[in-house]
Amino acid sequence: MDLTTFSGIRLDVGSGAQTRDGWVGLDNRSHPAVTFVHDLDVRPWPLPDESAIEAFAGFVIARVTPVRWGFFHFMNEIWRILKPGMTLTAITYYGVNSRYLGDPAAVNPVVEGTFYHFDPSHPSELWYVYQPKPWKILDLRWTVDGNIEAALQKVVIDE
């Protein structure tokens, strides 16, 4: 497959059978709606740097193996694939509510503080603990008995 044709795409990470119209689906399971079948724990993902203008990661976030910095690697891969200034929308179960606990594949509980670790400008200064690829939190909403939704913008810090 000629990967140079994948520029300016909208990437649906963990899309499964419900890839959005006009989006490129990336999932570990084969389905006609999935463009790339790839194990998300294996990096790099089969997409060029800065090839996406938008990314979406649904409930796949709860299924990202946290072992060996897995969620940081996951977020860093999306950061690599997005063009500078572009956004990731993430949605998943909040923390360990009953929906999370009822999903036998869920292994990565996410709360608002999880996203604070990715934003170097956040007042918590949690980014400085691990210093992953930098994001800016544009919007963050949650309900303890429901979901958490985040809009994050890829930030490039001059080195």
C-alpha cells in the first residue's frame, strides 16, 4: 500500500466495525470498515508522520494496556501521526465506574488527572513527571457514573 496517499486524513483509532464515513480506520481486528489492521501495542503504527488532520479514539483508550508505559506510547503515536496544531478527540468510560468494570477488555482506567499528564501548560504541572509528547487540553468533560471526553491539541515545543 502506498502510504504517501495518506495525507490530510481523519484517523479513527480503534474504529472497529463503525469507522466514520470519510475517516481512515485503524484497529487490531479485521473488518471491511477498517483500513489498517494493526496491533496498537506494536509501534510505529503503519501511517506516516504528520499525515492526519484530526484523530478520534473512542473506547479503545480503556483497552490500551498500561504496562510498560503503554498509554504514553499510544498517545505519542497519535501525536506523531497528527499534523501540528491538529486535534484528538478521546472518549471512554470514566475511571472505574460500572461500565468500565463491566467491560472484560477494559484495563486502563481514565480520569481527568490522566489527561493533565499530557498538557505541559496545565496548572497541576503533572506533565513534568513523565514529559510525554505535549498536548493542550482544549476541553475536558466527565461524569463519574458515565464517560470522560477530552479534546486535545497537538503542541510542538521548540527544543
